[in-house]
Amino acid sequence: MRWKKIALSAAKQLGRAEIPEIQMPGEYGDLIRRPWPYELKLLFWEGASTRSIKKLREERKHLDSILLVIDPEGGFTPYHRTPRA
């Protein structure tokens, strides 16, 4: 998978021992139902607030794991941007 190769290359370039885990694209319903074991979950989309990653890191001094969800080419719909239980 292209993104896994990019993650591996970036980790090598930065001298990191851990390579970020890249998941295969999947269905939105599966994404929100899965019990992700991450401390922070972020949904990136084109209409996001001005809150920065830097600000989040200042608020949370220690994070071992972060789940990043990047929007598809067409962007997330309002349904996808609504928090779900």
C-alpha cells in the first residue's frame, strides 16, 4: 500500500524506531463502531475549526497513541462530522 511505504520512508528519514500504523480504507460505519484503543481521536476535514494540533498537544502533555482520520476526496458529509456514541 502506498501510504505504508510513505510512513516507512518518513520513519527512516526521521530516525524513528516506530513506524506509524496505516489502516486500509474502510466503511465509515465500521470506523465508528470499532473500539479503537487510542487516547485521542481526530477527524480531519476541510471545514474544521481553527484548533491546531499544537494546541491539542499543549492541552494533553502525554499521549501514547493518536487515531487520525483523513477525509476522502469528496470530503466528509455533515452526517460523518456528527459525534457518535
